[in-house]
Amino acid sequence: MLKAAPWLTAGLFLGPIAAGLAGTLLPAFGWLPALGGTTLSLEPWRALLDAPGLGRAVLLTLGTGFAATILSFLLVIAFCAATQGSPLARRAQAALAPLLATPHAALAIGFAFLVAPSGWIARALSPWATGWDRPPDWATVNDPWGIALVAGLTLKEVPYLLLMAFAGLGQVRAAEGMRAAAALGYGPVTGWLKVVLPQLYPQLRLPLYAVLVFSLSVVDVALILGPGAPPTLSALVLRWFADRELTMWFPAAAGALLLLLVVLGAILLWRLGERVAAVLGRRWIAAGGRGGGGVVLGLAAPALMGLLLAANAAALIVLLVWSFAGPWRFPEALPAAFTLATWQAQVPAIAVPATATLAVALAATGLALLLTLACLEAEQRHGLRPGRRALLLIWLPLLLPQIAFLFGWQVALVRLDLDGTMGAVVWTHLLFVLPYVFLSLADPWRALDPRYARGAAALGAGPWRVFLTVKCRLLLRPLLVAAAVGFAVSVGLYLPTLFAGAGRIATLTTEAVTLAAGADRRILGAYAALQALMPLAAYALAVALPTWLHRDRRGMRPA
Amino acid sequence: MSLVIEELEITLAERSLVAVSRLAVAPGEVVTVMGPSGSGKSTLLAWLSGALDPAFRARGRVTLDGKDVSALPPHRRRIGLLFQDDLLFPHLSVAGNLAFGLPASLRDRRAREARIAAALEEAELGGFGPRDPATLSGGQRARVALLRTLLAEPRALLLDEPFGKLDVALRGRMREFVFERVLRLGIPALMVTHDPADAEAAAGPVLHVAPATPDGG
């Protein structure tokens, strides 16, 4: 039975994606019998191409997506090159987990609260530095160029890429390489770029693609920070799907398919860039330049990273400040008074989506953990050797634009009479929660010394006893961290909740994004703060519980 | 009780790694298998304990007191296993580790605790039960690991380079500690090692194995 676990998992995973892609593809060519579309035609594409602002929306999508990905990548590379082996790197690592847990929407809202013309930064500098006694008439958020969107995405993607880079660095034996390069006279930064980066990059490739795809196709952050007329392609497509006029679904499906093509083209382009960079890089390495001491980068990169992490933290804090704010006139740096009034007034309204968020996140995370453990255990008991293809499969939902298969999946859910149910939302969340849970747990699980299990079996312990009392206990920390990651992912999901919930199941994320369109900052702050606090609490628990359980076990402390 | 291996051949991708036509280990006897790394010693132990990686193919059988155990899963063979590393479970106390080894058929909690206390006492580790294994010295940990294995009442014992990680001063005492118990319990033991001093101390038959292919690395 356990042997079937990988297949069951793949089915739960691929079924919705395949159904979803097909269910987007057919309406894109006019086929959707429920709406009277019973002939294949190119009419949806004609409508799509006639839509005002489409060209600009595509350019915006490409511009913001590539800008955010390249910026994040460069910053992470610069930071790693500048801090290899220094205690700064380790300190940054400790700060990452809570930042990673922050949902995109909450971070974007907090970021808007910081940089808006009437935001915290302007307040902190006014009137003494700027002379403003009223907010300037600037478009620092929702600017037509998508600069705020790029900044918000970079803020969120850098911690993720940095964590992936740290994980990759552990596998390429960077310190030894650096020592060898230094002995040959290479400066630290040049040595890192020439020796470590070429080994590290393959480990970063899939995470980078995921960041690129996400940046190109994100909806919630684009709604909160991005331009409105026209918005990015994904937001435009969502607007059509949400249109009262249901015939808009046809051009919307064509638009979703166009986004898929844009994303695939972007990945191909990135891949081409990799090739070019590899050729140029090899030439650069062969030329033998030793480089200097890397003093400038050594100062600039950590400073930039510090600024970025500080902005992350400030974005969370400002949410809380607003949610407790009494009267707060413009140039004042802080509210005139703090009050519980907002929370008291909002508790009845906020409790419903908060409960739904918690229930969906717990169910999706629990399922994802069960499936992941079943797959990993089946792998060990039956000596299965998952290959590269299995890895790509796990990454698949993260490498496709969500909107390209979620609409079709919703149509399929309607057919199954499941749309708008908790079960549908949990299943859809599973598509995104499972990859993160699996990727976060698989390495520590596979790395556990197999002799522990062999030794336990030799003492007479059966496979399930070994699983529960040896493996799960020894790996309690990574197990709980994986659960916290899954929980955080689920809490942050916007589109999957929107589509599978058919508008009937509201979570903190869907509510916060809706409120971001113009609600009182105090109320919006409360929703976004709670959305951000839930995953943080899960992380805190995941760290505290094993520490407390193993307080008398030195061998169980993290290395 | 005796351990007998017959007509064993383990292959990996059509390449023969281990071949033993017949090897018998008498009760209380320690047979030493010596050979350089890559000669398949550890593969032999993995097969005996029932934990051979599925990538390998094995023919042949192992009997304990005439009973074929080749088809049994690892946890039903009752073949004890001792590694170079003690592999005490870091999440359990010393007593917890020993209780893990003690058969569940001994039900009474007091009786279990008494067995564990007596075993510790006899190994000059009296009062160590509540200790965190991470706070023990290397020699103490090695002794706890052996006690854990023996408390499971194995019908045979496999030793995988059991003294390799101990410093020289400890090694002699630990050898004595292990071999004396094997003799006293009257169980057959198979030890793989590349230290000739181990073989000498075991005072049993020595089987030399060569790498399967001369240049096979």
C-alpha cells in the first residue's frame, strides 16, 4: 500500500493541473458548452487582441517580472560573494525564516504603508526634512511603470533566494574552494564568483525559475502595488474572469494561455541568458584575473541586504502600528494615541475568515505532510530512486502561472460539484503546499544516517515503530519546520483560494486583498497583520517545541 | 545456537561482490572477516541483518540453529548489530535507549527498570540511566550501545568495525568486554574489521576476503 504513495501523490497533483490546463485551453478556442461555446474558433483571441492596453500589459508583465528576478538574483549573489564564511552570513540566515513566513499580500500592504505619499517614510521625514505638511501628489504606489511592484516583489523574493543559496552553498563545499582560490592569489569576491558561483548556480536554477514565473504571473501583489490602467497581464485576465459578463471568460482564457506562453518564453530566454553567461564566464575565468580585495562590494552588499531586511521588518511593524492607531494626522511620525478600538470592532468580522484560513492551512499542511512522509518512507522501504523527472514534477505547480490552470480547474470543480467547498480549497492549496513541504523535508529525511533505522530493526523494532519512534523523533525539528513552511504557504495563497472557493470561502488573504482597494488603513492593517502573524506563530512553535522537548538532550540541538 | 551461511553470492549489476560457499560460526565463537575496504564486508553484514539495498541481488541462505531466517524482515531475525559509531538515539536517555532494546514481552515496568539498572551496574555504569547520551565519554557510549544490543536478546551478533573509533587505550578493554559477553551468552558472532589486533583478540577463525575485482576500486 505504501508503495502506491508516490503514485497517489502524483495523481492528486497532476490531475488538477492537467484538468486545469485543458479547461483553460478549450475556452481559449471558444469551447465551453456551459456558456454556449460549442464550436472551436479564434474569436477569443480576436477579442483578446482587441482589448485596450493588452500590449502594454504584456510589456509591463515582462518588464516587472524580469526586473524583480534579476534584481533579487544580483543582490543575493553580491551578498553571498561578499560575506562567504563571515558571521554576517549566519546572522542573515537566522533572520530569514520569519521573513519567509510573511505572506506576499501582507508584505505588499505593509510596503505600501511605508512608501505611499502619506506613508511611514514620508511621515518620518516630514516636515523637518521635506517641508511637507500634506502628502505630496506622487504615485509611489500603483505607479504606471510598476516600480513599486518590482520593489515589493524583490523584497519578498530575496529572502527566499538567499535561503536557497545558503542551502546550495552547504552542498558545494564553498569554504574549501575559497581557500584554494585564495592560495592561488584570488581576491575573495573574484574567487567566489569564479569558483563557487558556477557550482552553486545549478542548485539555484529551479528556485530562480520559480521566482521568475511567480514575478511574471503574480496577482495579489500586482493588485496591491502594481499599476491599474492597464495592470499586468495576470491582473487583467483576473479582471475579465471576475467580470459580470460571463462571455468575458473566453478572452480571459485566451489571456491566461497567453500568459502561459509569455512565461514559457521567459524561461527559454533566461535559459539562453544562462548559456551566454556561461560562455562569457568561462572566458573570464580562463583569463586568470585575480581581482582586488572586494572592499566596495564587501560594504555595499551587506548594507543593501540590511536595508532590505529592515524594510521587510518595518513593513510588518507598520501593519501593527496602523491596526492599533488612534488619530494619526499626516506629518506625525506616530499616532497621537494607541487604541484597541479597531481590533474590538473588527473581531466579529475577522473571526470568520481567520477561522477559515486556519482550517484550510491545517488541513492542507496535514495532508501534505502525510503524503510527503508516505512518499519518503516508500522510497526508503522499497529502494525507490526518484530521478530528475520526479523533482521537476514536484516543482511543476511552481513553474506554471497559477491563473493558467486555476480557471480550468475551477470549471472541473463545478463539474465535480465541489466548487466553493472547503474540500476543493484544501485540495487546491495542496498543489502549492505539497511542493514546499516535500522540498523542505526530503533532504533532511534522506540525510538521516540509515544505520539508526538498521540498528533499531536489529533490536527487534518493526518498520512502523522505527518510523514513529526513531525517524520521526530524530527528525522532529525539520518535520515541524516543513509543517510551518506549508502552513505559511497556505495562509498566503490568494488565487487558489479565490478560484476553488468560488468566492464563497473567504480567507484573511482574499479579504486583505479586497480591502487593499481602498479600506481604512486601520482595518486593512488589522487583517494584514493577523495574516502575517499566523505563519509567524507557526514558525515560533516549530522552533520552540523541539527545543523544549529536547532541553536535556545535547545531541538534539541544531548544529 | 550457531550461525551458518551457505551458497551465498551477492551481485551488483551482474558483478559478483561477495561469495561464500559455507561459513559456520559456533556458539560463543567469534569469526573475523578481514579485507580492505571495497571487499564487500559491509555488504555481507547488511545481507545478514536483512537490510541489503534493493540494488543488490543475493542468492543463498543463512540459518540460525538450523532455522532458515533468510526470508525474514530485519526486525524478526533477532540478529544484533554493532557499528563503529555507537548510534545511541540522541533523543532518548541512556535508560530510554536500553528500554528500546529490551523486548516488549517483558511487560512489568518495574521488572524492565530493574533489568536495565542491573545491566548498567554490571557494566560499571550504575546510575547512568537518566543521563543524556551526549554527555557520556566515548568508552561509556560504546558500552551502552553493546548493552542495548544484548538486552534485545539476539541469537547472533554482527560487529561492524566495532572498535575502530575508540582510542587505543580503550580498545583493549572494550574488546575484552564484548568477547567475554559473547562467550558467556554462548551466541555466535561475526566481526568484520581491518585491524589485525581485533582478529587476534577474538581468538577465533579468520576469513580473508579480497576485493571482488582487482581493479574494481
